[in-house]
Amino acid sequence: MNKRLLSFLLSALCLSVCAEVNYQVIPLPQQISFDKKGGYMLLTEGMTVGYPAGNQQMKRNAEFAAEYLGLSVTEGKKGADVSLTLGLKSSNPDDYAISIGKKGITIQGASESGVFYGIQTLRKSIMNETGEIRLPYAWVCGSPRFEYRGTMLDCARHFFPVSFIKKFIDILALHGINRFHWHLTEDQGWRFEVKSMPELAEKASVRPCTIIGRNIGLSDPDNAIYDDTPETGYYTQEEMRDIVAYAAERYITIIPEIDLPGHMIAALSVYPELGCTGGPYKVWGRWGVADDVLCAGNPKTLEFLKTVYGELCDVFPSKLIHIGGDESPRVRWKACPKCQAKKQELNLSNEAQLQTYINKEMEAFLAERGRQLIGWDETLEGGLSENAAVMSWRGYEGGKAAAKQHHQVVMTPTDNCYIDYYQLKNHDRQPLAIGGYLPLSKVYAMEPVPSDLTKEEAKYIMGAQCNLWTEYVVSPDHAEYMLLPRLAAMSEVQWLQPEAKNYEQFLERLTKLEQSYRRLGYKYCTVHE
Ligand code: ACM
Ligand code: ZN
């Protein structure tokens, strides 16, 4: 048989058993250029991953690459038998460049995180392939549009075990997301162990009963029907440190949130003296916004907060620390002699400024520890503290106002980012949700930088984030169903320049990512609207 015929037959045979990779993953790489002369390498067992000697993060990266691609690891930059070489170059920290050629595969990153994203891209490229895997010679590179690429999970309304938190972090890593905003306290449960105040974990974490269905609009929620199964659980500091380390290996920073001065009824249930009326208070079994908040005029309030945040900073190394600040009614403050005395003492003109007074105290406390305060957009109302960052959730306006004042902003408007909303029009086809309608296409359509900001102001938009509140999200499976595939859409909002986005093409690429979800055992919504 002549050589050309043999080669043709071998190629034909390979078409049936070989998988040729196209590198079209989510988030889409910025550039995919195939070698004009063609050619490919086969990914085979026995190949090794090399990394720069002595770099522990690159060693971990090499281990991830070996695990994902079925290879083994060898220390040292290069060698005849090394097929995948990891290295560093300089530019934006999260940039990556993969080159596949005759000499093997090289993944370079501007930092270790960039290499990690390159590995993820290669992993997603081949994950669902079977048989012999052909990697066409190519140059594939990626560069995220935003430095802050977040997702929030509320573990207070419902408690999620450590095993799920790690799975959640794996899901974020798969999507190139690098911030996990961890909502740890609520009216309905306190989940952060404070060693010097053990009652918070022991008692404030216990919700004896939970309203069945929605209470919004009920005239008398006290007389609604409650499920008497207690909702309990908290994270020990050891568990949280372990989770922080697990996330850090995957280049994810955890931003913890202890919501203040509202959403504090669970804490008030064990420290009623911190409320304006003195209580008694019970961990809330219903949803919504409570009038009872921390008393702004009681000096013990700041003492309490500083103890909690002191321990929070010990556990979480993140520069940004979230102080909440949302949905804190001021009716109690208006009627409270202590709050009114504080308002007079500070010569404040309204109660919103009382909230700013607390925020400024907390900002100074955090700054002493090298941290920066971030809060929901209500923190703008009484004036922002000096270096506060703002998370804009009630639309884009708060974020715009903050950017104009030269404060950093994370955009997470309800309309595009609240993935506790229904994802399908037909509610009968989905589990009970808080309401709303946020289909996949609407997440994808999000533009985090409002067009009426100047170029200078636009620089303050650090990025975007999806939020998963869990009043009605009762299990890990349910959380995954709400997250996926909307997180895939958010990932392209976070990574791609606007002109590179294309929803139809995204849906094509999503088919492959959803195959990966199935392979990894992730639940997801299979219908896309
Ligand atoms: C929020 O959704 N209350 C920030
Ligand atoms: Zn008060």
C-alpha cells in the first residue's frame, strides 16, 4: 500500500475513534490560532507535566493539570520527556497562553493564576472526549476583562455543608471565577463561629422552624404555617481556614460578609441588649426585612462588632471584607433614646448618617488590619466612608454614583445577577423560588460598565457578580440547579470584551460544558430561555 493511501486510511480510522479538540470553551479564549501548516499532538498516557523547580503554587498547578488530563508530574522546567510545561511570563496576572506544537504543550501565565486558567481551558477542551485525543497545533490565549469575577452564596438562610462549599468552589474554578462572596449571617441564622462568643454558633445558628411557602404579602405571618424541622449549622474556624486554603489553591479569594446593622436578629436572639428595644428576639423563621437591627447608640454594639470582625479577619485573609449594610430600616433608631442621643452627640442630620458612623468605625478597624470595607449600595445613603467599595444590587445607579465618587464598584444588579430568581417563565417546571425571572440570556446580556460613565469613572468598575440567596434554596442539588448554567453566562460577562460576546455561539459551546456538568455530577437547568 502506498504511503498516502495508508495515511488516508489511518486518518479515516482515526476520525471514528479520535477526538479532535477545537479549544472553544466557556469562557471563550481571546484568541485561538491554529498552526497554518496543520499538525496535531496526541494526548497519551505516560506524558508528564513539568513546572519550574521550587515553586509550590506551580507544583499544585501541575498536579491539577495531571489530574485533569490524566498525566503525571515532574519537577523542573523542561526535559525531553516533558510534554506539558508550565511557566510564567509578565503582564496581567490572570492572562494565559497555551501553545501546542511539535515540542509539546506549554502553558504560560502572567502569574500562577494565569497558568491555572490555561489549565482549565485545556481541561474543558478535552473533558468530554473519548478515545485518542488529538490536540491540533495552535496558540490559545485568554485574558479576563475584569479583575473581580464573583459569585455570592447565602449560607445563612439555608446551611450548606463543608463538602458542598468545596464543590461550589470547584464549580467557580471551572468557570474562571475568582471571588467567593460568602454570606454568613442573617436574621434566620448565624453561621460563623466566634470563639470568644460561643453562643453565636451554639444558639444563634439554630432556627427552630421555617415558614412554609412565601410570607411576603401575608398580613399575619405569625399565624402562617411553619415547618418545625430546625435548620441548624455553623462553620468552625478550623473548617473555614481549610476552605480558605482550598479556595486559594484554585485562585479564589473568599470575601466573608457579616451583615450589619440589619439582618442581625439571630445575633440579637442571644444578645438582646444590642437591639434598640432590648427584645426578646427569636431567630427569624420567616423571610423579608426585619425592623429590629443593631442599636447604633449603644457602645456595646461597636464592641460586639469589633470582636466579631477581629476573629473574621483572623480567619479570612481577603483584603475586601463585606459589612453588608443592606435593608436596615431606621424605625427603631428613630424611636430609640440611645440612637437619638448618639445622633445629637455627632451632630448628624438623619438616621442614614448613623449607619455611616458605624461604617466609618468599621472602616478604621479594618484599615488597622490592612483590610478594605465593601458594602451593599445602601451604604451610599448616609455618605460613603473614605475607602469603601460598593456592591451595586438595586440596579446600576448605586454603582454609578459610587464610581463617580471614585469608589470601587462591583456590579450585581438584581435584573441580571440574582440567580435566586426563576430561570424559566413557566414556574410549574421549577422548584419554588423567590419570584422574578432571570433567564440565561439575560445574565449573558449583562453589561457591567454603564455607557454614561466617563472612561476615568469606568475604571472603578472592578467587575461583576451573581448572587445566590437561599430562602427557597434548600439543598446542594437545588443550589447547583440555580447556579448552572447561569454561572456560565456570568463567566463570559466577566471574561469577554463586549464585542467578543455572542449568545448563539455561547449556546453552542454550552452544549459541551453541559456534558462536562454531567460528567462531574453537577445538577443544572437543561432548558435555556
Ligand atoms: C440584597 O439583596 N439585600 C443585597
Ligand atoms: Zn438604638
